[in-house]
Amino acid sequence: MQTITDLVTEHFIDENRNGVTVYPEERQQAVTTLISQRGRMSVADLSDTFGVTTETVRRDLALLERLGHIRRVHGGAVPAGSLTVTEPGMTERDHTRAEQKDRIAKRAAAYLPPSGGSVLFDAGTTTGRIIPELPSDLDLTVITNSVPIAARLAGLNSVTLHMLGGRVRGITQAAVGEEALRILDVLRVDVAFIGTNALSVGHGLSTPDTEEAAVKRAMVRCANHVVVVADSSKVGREHLVSFAPIHSVDILVTDADITPADRAHFHDQGIEVVIA
């Protein structure tokens, strides 16, 4: 089945090939549609798709940004709602797309290391849902910066728990700061389960807070295997601070609402996309 993106692209290829005049307003509407479908488009790709110069594309993007249809980023553009510097609280996040998060957590549990292994749980409402899925006979060394996750793990006899220290951010209940970074700098874990506020091919994994981004960056760096758990609403979005390039992810566990185009883009980056 053809997507809107396919139809838009074919239309302009046919129009250019046949020498038909395409009005700027038509092109700009099509540009908006294409960016909305793909989540991010570069100036060069838009130039090739619509058969116009990069200067024309930049003028189109400037106009569309003023109208509130897209947001310009380095080298291209993203949908207007993709860039944000705010973050919701834990309660709001926990109830958002809860069913999808539950399925993602159950699927992600398949990537736990074998008994005797080490695992790192990033703070987050999706990573936290993996904890009830831990087999009772699986002996693990677990490191986390999440107060709620640590509280759940503290009573499990099969878990050797290490809680990262530092200042606890109230909005995410995650420990951040130099103390956490010092410990992560000397660790090497088998698997890290990482949450993210947003992910895109161009901006990687991102979050609004610089201190939380620093801890997440260190977590990704110290893991042999990085499993990102994120529902599809995060895909194509970009927050203020990138904490890891997309190619640092080994596995993305997400839900079935991810678009075929986004799935293909991640696959091209060497990421295994697992649908829960």
C-alpha cells in the first residue's frame, strides 16, 4: 500500500518530468505533508524530491516555520510539535500510553542478561515496568538512578542492588549529578535499559534536562548492549539535549504504531526494531 509520502513524491516527480508548472503554494503544502510523515527531512532531500534549488527549499521552510507548520533544525526541518523543552511529571507520564508501555516492558524483558549478569535501569515509566517482569530465579546485579525502581528492587532476594547517588530530580525521581557520573564512568554492564523523551535519526536520543542527559549519556557509554524502550509517540520528536546518537542503540522496543518509514530508517542505522 502506498503511503501519503509515496504519493506526494510520485506526484512531484511526474510533474517535473512532464514540465508541468508547480505553484509554490502547492509545493509548500507538499513539503509540510512530507515532513509530517517522515518526522524529519533534510534540505538536500527536499531539493531532490521537489526538483528545486536548496535556496528555494530554505525560503519555503522559513515561510512554513513562520506559519507554524514546521520547525527548522540544522540541515532541514521537523514537524512543528517535534521540538520541545518541557517534560511532564511522573504521574502524567505513567498514565500516558500505559497499555503500550506494559507490552513494551514485557517484550523488553526477553533481553535481560543470563543469571549472574549485570543490568542497568535508567529512570522512566517504561523502564520501571520491566521490574515486575524479572524472573524470581534470575540472579542479577542491578544498577539504577531511579528511586521508584530501586524501591521495587530492594526486596528481591535474587537482586544485588546498587543505587546511584546524587541530587534527585523531583519531576523524574532520578538521581543526577557528579556523584552518579563518577560511578558510571568506571562501570561496564551487560545490558542497559534506557528510556528517552524523544528519538530521531538526526538528533538521536534526547531529553529536556542537561543533568539527566549527562547521566543517560554515561549509562549508554558503559553498557555492552543498549536496549531502548520507547513508545512510538517518542519517534520523530526532538528535545533540547541529545544524549546519544541513534547508532549507539542496539535494540529499540516500541509499539505497533511506529510507521514503516521510521522503522526502515532505524533499520538502516543498524538498529533491531522489536514490536511489542
